[in-house]
Amino acid sequence: MIPLRDTTRSPGFPYVNAALIVMNVLVFLYGYSLGGYMDLFIFRYGLIPANVFSSAPDSDLANRIYPFLTSMFLHGGWLHLIGNMLFLWIYGD
């Protein structure tokens, strides 16, 4: 059963949740618009353990840290995005 609401109500509008949902949708639409370059987009911004935890001396520290943040905005498809955003909207207030 998919939940549609929770019983705990916040005193105001959840602006941060709405902003996160909008950002997630925009990142998904941008990645989707890349077409054949979507794989490169995911490879660059996704959390790939071999890239993040490599001990290669030429690997940039920033490129090993950024994926911990950027990967949170990547989704595998429409259902993945909709499911995550639904749960964020319901339980994130």
C-alpha cells in the first residue's frame, strides 16, 4: 500500500522539501534531455565506489567527494523519481 499522507502535520509550508523536489525533477529532466550522453552524466556525477575510493595519486579529491552529494539527485527512471519524491513530500515535512 502506498501512503498518501501522514498524521504529523508541520505548522507551515515545507519550503525546503518543495525546493528539493523541484531540484530533483530539474536534474532528472536535464539528464533525460542528454539522450546518449546520459551515461557520461551518470558516470561523472554518480557515486561509483571504484572512483570514489581509489587511491590513485592523480585522482582529484573534489571529484571523489562531490558524488556523495550529487548522486542524491540522480534517479534511475520516472518511477524511481516519483516514488522518492512522493515519500519525501509525505514524510519530509
